[in-house]
Amino acid sequence: MALKIVIGCCNNLFTEAITSLLEGDRDFKITGFLNGNGDLAKNLEQAVTLNPDVIISDFTTFSGDMNTFLTFSNQFTNDDQLRILLIGDTSMRFADQHLKELIVRGVVGILPPSADSDLLKKALRAVSEGELWLDRVTLMKLFGNMRRSALQPGLAKREKEILVHICHGYRNKEIALKLKISEQTVKSHCNRIYRKLGVSDRLQLALYAQRIFSSE
């Protein structure tokens, strides 16, 4: 089944370019567009009614109205999370704490301006399946200050090793190569980690880690 995509960028040419990259691929279906220069709350409400698998947007759309986004996202439970893929450079847009807020409230991926169409499609598939598409520096900012003991209740040695690799931004295939085990074995360990921590995927793991961080 094709992934349902909603696109909302501040630059119309940007929106048209992304659309042209995806609309010829049967794995993706563009179900709607948002006005990146319009009211952010109304845009998000409209996006939700379209029931997309992923919303593609840019940092400019969010950077001017962070409070609106944070307020709006509070109505969603962890099991009914917005999944937003942002495209652009984070370096001049947000302080670390704002970037962390974005990640734990629905931004499941960040693509650099240098990304090509193949990387965009790969990222869309990954985040639609519950993965986080973030560079390792960003992930370390998110997970780096968490208490190791709080994140590892009842985990076996191998599960702890895999959890550390996840928090360093490695994906299943990379973890399998590092630990010299099969990718399927890594997936099995991940599923057990999620069950023990009471989460369902890497996004939920980030939310869990943020709760631990906030309680310190």
C-alpha cells in the first residue's frame, strides 16, 4: 500500500519539486498540500484530517511559531503521534532544547539540504515504520544526558549493547555488522527492548528517554 504523504513548505517551488520527485513512484501517494506561509495551527488541523503517514515540511514553517506547534501536538497521545519529516539545516534555526521538543512531539526525521531523491524516499519509508531518521549528533543530544540505569530496566547484556547503539544513531543493519549478528536477530532484540521499556519503536524510545530526562 502506498504511503500517504502531505507536503507543506514555505517555498512553493520546494513543494512542487518534492511532489515531482514522489508522484511518479507507486510507493507514495500525495494526499494533500499545506500552505507553508499560512496559520500553522490550521495547517496542522488540516493535515490530521487527511490522515497522512508522513508530513513533509521545512524548518522555516515551524521556526516562526514553535509555541503553536507545541500546544497543538499536546493533544496527541504517544500511540497517535504526528510523523513529520523536516528538510533543511538545523544549525541556525533552533536552540538544542527546541530541537529536542520538536523531536519528541512529532518530528521523526530531519534531512539535510544535500539529500537527494533516493535518500528522501528511504527516509520516508523508515519514519513511516516507526524509525527515527536523525543524524548521530542530534540523537546524542537527545539521549546523551539520560541516566543509563533508568533506560535499562531488566535488559540482558546484548540488549543493553543494542540499546547503546540505537542511542548513538545506528540503524539495524549497522548494528548487525558491528555485533556480527544477523539483522533479523537485531530486530528480535529490538522488539524485546521495546516490550521491556513499554515502547513500540524508536520514536517511542525517544519519548521514553525524554520523560526520564525531564524527571531528573
